[in-house]
Amino acid sequence: MIILGIDPGLAKTGYGVIRIEGDRISHVTHDIISTGSNLHIGERLAIIFAAIDSAIKLHRPDYAAVENLYFAKNISSAFPVAQARGVVLLALAQGGVDTREYTPLEIKQAITGSGRAEKAQVQELVRFLLALQEIPKPDHAADALAAAICCYHLVSAEKKIDCKTGGNDD
């Protein structure tokens, strides 16, 4: 199983790819998609779309995990993130990728067991779970890998429940 994790943002969209073989999680790649603030919004969104589309074609993920937008103190900064999420979700839909969306709290919970975990704790566990020498950098890419690991844990749990119940919803 291949999972593509994405932490959307207009200036920087993080992505990370993990592979699952049996119960073993391994790191495939991670990076960020950067768009310059000097570009028109449409150009920036086109760059994000094209990069996600390329990642889908290259890695052929079974699932994608996208960090959900949450509103913090500065609501105006949420609009560009929402636009970036939109093109990410469009690329995933057009690529036929089974896409899951998770809040930062759900991701923290799945990685550390606590929705209140600090960012450094999440990053250290991502490093440990993927057997990396160092914490993945930059932060947006580490967050994307965390989303992918979260997806693995939750999809695995869904499949175990389906096996136990025979897939019946009765």
C-alpha cells in the first residue's frame, strides 16, 4: 500500500509518501511545493495542482491523507490555504485516489496517542516510525508524513473492523 500525505498551503504545500508492506511502514519521499508570492494566485494554484498530479502519477498512491483546514485566530490566512486545499483535492479526485481528510488533532492522536501533543513530539515520532536518521524537514513535509501515517493507522483499523464484522453494517 502507498499513501500520499499532504499538508496544504499556498506558499508551501508539504507532501510525503510512505509504503506499507505487511505491518512495516517505510519512507519513500518527502518535500515541499513552494510558490512565490510574486506570482498571481492562479499561477500559484496551478503549480500546486501540477506537482500533486505528478506525485500521483509517479507514486500511484492507494490513499491520500490531506490535513483539514482549521480556523485559528487569523481567519484571513485560512482563505489561501482553503484555495490550495481545493486544488489538492481536485488533483486527487481526478487521479482517482481514495482521499481521507484529518484534523490536526486527529493526526496528533493517531501518531502520539494524544491530540494535545506538541509539534516536536509528533515530528520525533514520525522520525522514529519511519526509521529516519533525522526529523524530516521542512515542517510542512513532516506534517504531511504524519498525515500519511495517521491514514495508515485509521485505514488499518477500518479494515480490521470490516474483517471482524464481515463488512456488514447490521
